[in-house]
Amino acid sequence: MNWRARLSWLVLTREEQRTIAFVVLALVLGLAVKHYRHTHSKEALPNEPPALAADFSPSPSVTQPGDVR
């Protein structure tokens, strides 16, 4: 008995087939992204200071502990 004969009781409409295909594709794409992010993580790159940290200065309206006005 081939696999089509075994699945003859399972009849899906075209919309159900598309929905299942979308879910499977989303799962595969999510796993691919997870693998890519794991293999290309920032931990493998040399440590660089954040670009915004060097240019950051607090707003003059923000008071720091110990400031006297």
C-alpha cells in the first residue's frame, strides 16, 4: 500500500493545504533564522564600543545625584 492510499481518509481543501504549507514554511524559516543568528552572533566579532555611547550626554534638565541648583 502506498502513502496516498494510506492518507485517503485525510482530505484537505485547497485553503487548508495552503494554511498547512504556510505554517510549515514559517517554521522552517524560523529555524533557519535561528541557526543564522547563532552562527553569526556578535560574540564572534571583536568588541567595539557602541556608537551612541561616545556621543551620549545627559540632558541639561536632568539632575544627577549630588548636583546643587
